[in-house]
Amino acid sequence: MKYTAPDKKGYFGKYGGKFVPEILIPALEELEEAYNETQNDPVFQKEYHDLLQEYVGRPTKLTYANRLTDHYGRAKIYLKREDLCHTGAHKINNAIGQLLLAMKMGKNRIIAETGAGQHGVATATACAKFGFDCVIYMGAEDMERQKLNVDRMRLLGAEVRSVESGSKTLKDATNEAIRDWVTNVENTFYIIGSVVGPHPYPMMTRNFHRVIGEETKSQLQKMEARDPDYLIACVGGGSNAIGFFYPFIEDENVKMIGVEAAGLGADTDQTAATLTKGTPGVLHGSMSYLLHDTEGQIQLAHSISAGLDYPGIGPEHSFLHDTKRVHYYGVTDQQAMNAVKLVSETEGIIPAIETAHAFAYLDTLMPLTQRDEIVVVNCSGRGDKDMKTISEWFRNQQGPAEG
Amino acid sequence: MTTKSSRIQNVFDNRTGEEKIMSLFITAGYPDLESTVDLILGFEKNGADLIELGMPFSDPLADGPTIQYASNVAIKNGITMKRIFDMVRAVRKESDIPIILMGYINPVIRFGVQDFCREAAEAGVDGLIIPDAPLEESSIISKEAKDNGLDIIYLVAPNSTDERMKRVDAQSSGFVYCVSVTGVTGARSGEEVAKSVEKFIERVKENVKINPKLVGFGIKSHDDAKMIARETDGFIVGSALIDAIRKDYPDQEWMANVFAFVKELKYGNIEG
């Protein structure tokens, strides 16, 4: 089946679109035009791919996880090591791509929003590398949870603006970034960090991340001379997952699984499992599944991971969910933290808590697999930034410290 | 009684001479659920020609801090779409002033676009302004609105092209909302707005010829309104009105003070 989404209006089935104030329409049209030009511009493509190789450190490794495989005793598990990218997560692929686009468009000021801080760090890094002014919006609660990344962004020369409204997390940081963009649209480029927002952002961000899936495909061909049976990735907005899945969408034998943060459980109010629990609506410029109440007011999402507690999800994931090309499941905070420990102890890799959600789904999937099958988990980021949360979690689980 | 669908048009048809039409924005349910109807009736008595009734949304990304605040208060007060329709029905018992519902598309989608348009029209609503459903996405609601006799008012901004202004004019009914500055809602210094607005209004006049033109964003006094709206059919005030309520509420005199402010917005400082 040929996969061609999105259409010209930026729709993946009924999801996507450009639900933005009038002022942003000319900016989106300008962006779309510039982006389309870069697709066929060998100079731009070369610069982007050279940077991915020389600066980001691509291709990232595909690592056979022998002890994790032994632990489950079923299919072989491989890890796509996006945690080995410069700055420690896949986010840098997109930040570099969008910054090159901003340069091409002659914009001189960069803004971004960030939840866990990985996109903020990636954007601040790209801005430092090319000498751009950079303002990062971040929820006050996330700044507390992800202090290390706040310090990194500031050291890289970015201004981090604390957002005190609403839930003080990614949703509200995004509102503030959009308000800034509306006000300064003439000279400002907004680097959106996930496959969300108005068209062309979801398409553009996906395409800057498709390198993850393309590399996985050719690496696995070299190592195993075959395609994988299962791909697993965590999904908040869904950028690492879509970059990983996209090159495999037409390969119908490859089963794909997106793992959402269910928080305290998808059947509770303390959850971020948008596809499991949400219904279609419009937030931050596009139509997609959302967590909202019966009046259409956006609900606060909960997850132990600052990167996943977003009440929306990318429109393409909404489409892939409806068409059942990708299956989505929620795992709880507890399951994710168990996975942090398991992967750290068996593989010597401390995953980001976001990534640990993908690993946690192995408990459900692996008993259903066969020994001759192959599972690839996208290791979207490393856990250094989460050490405070991780330490506190396990300290609390073991009871109060003595003395 | 005039028919519903012509109420907005009548306002412009019936204006005399150089009179500027004044449209006032108030968030439904702010500062409390009980006051909205009294505020609308009082605005009319003190010079308002049109009412824009805000449907509160948790994430109003085109709004500045003032309307964000009012929206949050209204949501905490328990505003619902049904209650907004009840408010309109209550106004309709006493007044024919055109009422335009203004808000974001998500609560409308959640309510159901068809049901929303039908119930709004039945309650006595005259038009809709949905800032995050621009021309590109207007098909989500335009047919249902038209079928129910509701005007849809689209916006033009200083960075809209001439060609786009013409398209907005062709698809709007009621009036065209001219956003005077690139930015979010909020009161600004009159001079700040005036600086950028002159060239913009000139282009609006060249391109928007079917509908009347009201200019909004940033107006906070009669003098601002006079200066900014002088080449258009009138002006819209929102954040400054909410600021005026916020200043005194819940003191005993708050409503009287707000009405005095409204009167001054329309007619200027009438001495003696």
C-alpha cells in the first residue's frame, strides 16, 4: 500500500490542518514554500546530512541487546541508539534541520518550547553552533524536574523563560511560544520539537527524523539480512516514534507499536495516554486526539516523564491509530521505572524515562514472540537528565532512608 | 422584532453620519456567572452596538494575559456551552443587540459543530468569530453556520496579503475584523497601535469592499478609538474592558464604574 500522507492541506486522513490565528498563516505559507524547496535542493540536503554525520554523530549504532534478550528468552532485541546522538537524544536531528531552514529563510531569532528539556537543549545547541539568539519556553514545573537541562541551555547561551500559567508544563510552554511567534512573526522562526503543530510542522519534523528508521532498516539488513518483525517506540507528541516508523510504513510485515505514558493508569485522571483515552479535537494548530473534558477544555496530563505529559499527540499518529497501521498502548509510571532499572542492569544503558516506556512494553510483547523474530526498540534518549527523578523514585520505593 | 440574520447588518445600515460602531467583548461567566447578562444589557444602554461574547477556553493561544485570566476565572466559575446559550436567551428577552460568539474551535467541536450552530441560532446568537479556524479550515463550520443563519466573521491582519484580504471579504458576512497589530490581544498604548495601523487600514480599504470593517486589538480609550477607527466603520474593545472590571470587582460600585467606562469609550469624556 502506497503511503502518501499528508495531503496538500496538511491532513493525515481527518487529522492535521492549520488551526492558527490569521497572523500566522503567511508565516506558515512562507515556511512551507521554503521547506519544499529544500527537499529538492542538493546543497541544503548535503549540508544537513554532513552536519548529521560530523556534528550529531550519525549514523547511530544499532546494538544487539544480548542480556535483555536472554532475560525474556524469546525474540532477539536490538536497540536503535539515538541516545548516542550529540546532546543525548534524537531531538537534535530536527533542531539542526529546522535551524538550517531558518537560516535559508533569513530569520534571525529562534524560539522553541520544551518539556523534558531535550528539545530545548538541542535547539540551544544548534543556535550556539550557528550564532543565533535563542529563547526557550519551559513550564515552571518542568524547569524544576529537569534542572540539569535548564543549566545546559543557559550555558549554551539560550534564554530560558519560565512559564507559570496552567499546568506549568509543556502544554503551557507551547501556548507561550505560539504567543511569542504571533507577536514577532516577522523575524522569528519557531522550532517545534515534535510532530505536532500546524502544517507543515508535523510533516517536516517527521522528515527530519526519518533518518532514524532509514538507518535501522539498512543496519539490520547488514546484520541480519532481513527486516524487523516489531518496532517499539515511546510516544508523547511522537517525534522519535514517527521518524523510526515512517520508512517501514509500507512494509506490511513490520508490526509497529507506540507506547504512551499511562501515568497512574489509563483508567485514572492521572494519565497522558492520549490515544487510549482521548477523542479528536484541536490543540496547538492541528486536529488530533486530545485529552479534554466534555466542554472541550484541555485536561492536564500526568506522567512521571516530563517529556510525555502532553495532552495531545501528533496528527499522523492519530491517523495511524485509526487505520490500525500502528498499535498504541499505555504503560504506567511504575512499569516505566521498572524498565529503567532492568535496562540499566542488563545492558549498561540508562534510558531516559520517556524511552523506558517503550522498554516497559517488552513485558507484554515478548511472551508473544518467537525466537527467530526480531524486535527493535528505539532508544530515543539517555537518562542522565532524569537521575534526580529516578533516584527519588527508588529511594521512596525502598522506604525512608535510615539515619 | 428584526429577524435574527439581519441584526448585525442593521447596525451598520442604521448608523448615522460619522458615528463609529462600538463592539464590546466580554468573556461569558466573567467575573461571575450571574453578571454576564446584566453586563451585556448595561453595555447596550451605555453605547455598545454589538456584543462579542467570549466562549472561554483553557488554552487561548491568540490571547494575552488579560483574556487568558478572564477565561480561567470563567472556567473555574463553571461556565458551559449550555450556560452561554442560556445567557443569550436571557438577553434576548430584553434586547435585540446583535450577539456574536467568539472563541476557539475545540469547545465547538466537542459540543458538536451542527448542534452548536443550531442551538446558538435558536438561543438568538447572530454571528461567530473563531480565530483559530481561518479560511483554510473554515469548512469545518461554515456550512452549518450558514444553514442556521449565523454570520461568520473572519479576520485580516497587517501581514495578510491583498489577495487574501479580498478572499476574507468574500467569505465573511456581518463585518470583517481587522486585527490592528501583529500580536496577541491586550490593551496597548494608542500611539503604538496608531503607528502600525495607518498603512494597514489603507490596504484594508482597498481590498475589503463588501463588508463593513471594525478594527480591534489594543484599543483602551475613546481617544485611541477615535484615532485608530477613523477610517473604518468602528472599533472593538475587549481586554481594556476586562481590565476595568478587574480593577473594581467585587466592590459594590464595580458595575456602575464599568458602565461609566463604556460610555466614555463611545462618547468621550462628557464634562458637566
